[in-house]
Amino acid sequence: MQQPNSNLVIRNPFGTMDVPAPDDAEVMHYAISAVLSGDADDLNAAHWPSLPALSDPLDGSWASRWNGGADPTIAGDTRERWKQGRAEVRVVGERIYLRFDWDEGRRHGLIDAVRDGGNGLIGKYINLTNPAIVRPWIGLVVDATRIDGCFPNGRLDFRR
């Protein structure tokens, strides 16, 4: 019987599986081509979560939502439909980790990102429920209550 590897080092502060190669060439190529304006016409500009606004830095509780893919585990789901849930953001050194859920907390995802310039974020997403799903992601910290984000198939946004 083989013993499990107990020498694994987890980078993210949530103790879950890490996002593989969050700074690879696929991520950098996507970051060059994707654009987030952060303006009042953006899809994430309207206030949509029911969480109280807080005045602390990025660390803490957020609401999340994503679209651009149909989750086959949710009956009747479509690519256009927003999947909403809770999120937690933790800043550890130069890395920013965004762990979120959807489908009433039955599905989970993790983003591992770094700051790009002042307010930009560049990283990668992994579906913790189905780790075969990994995508590049970029974000824009508009303010302490709004992070606009996108991946090649759609949006993945955060609000307080």
C-alpha cells in the first residue's frame, strides 16, 4: 500500500487544490487580448449582491456571479444565465485568491491571480468541483466593492 504524499505545499489560503500554472502563456495571451473598462456601462456596474458594503480592503466576504457556460449539474441552466454565490477574497503577498461558490454552495471555484499595474488582476480559474475545467481569467478592481472579471467564455464578477 502506498502512502499519500504529505509533503504537498498548498499556495492558496483556502487549503483547496491549487490552480495549476496560474501565470502560464495561455493566461498572459488572454490578458493581452481581453479588455475590461470598469465604466458605468459594464455588466457588473449595477449593484446586484445583497451583502452589506464594507470599507475594508479586498480581503473578506464578497458575492460572486458568472455566466458564459452552462453547468450540466443545474437543470435548465444556459450559457447566458448568471450563476450567483458567495465568495471570499484573500490577499497573500503578491497573490490574490478568490474562492467562490454557486448552485446554493454545491459547486466551488478558485482564482489565483497577481496584480497587473494598479488595478488589474491576471490569473487562472479552476473549477474545484470538476478540476478538468481550468481557464485564464483577468479582473479589474474598480473599487473596494467591485471587481469586474472575464474569462474566454464569459464573465466572472465580484461585488460587495
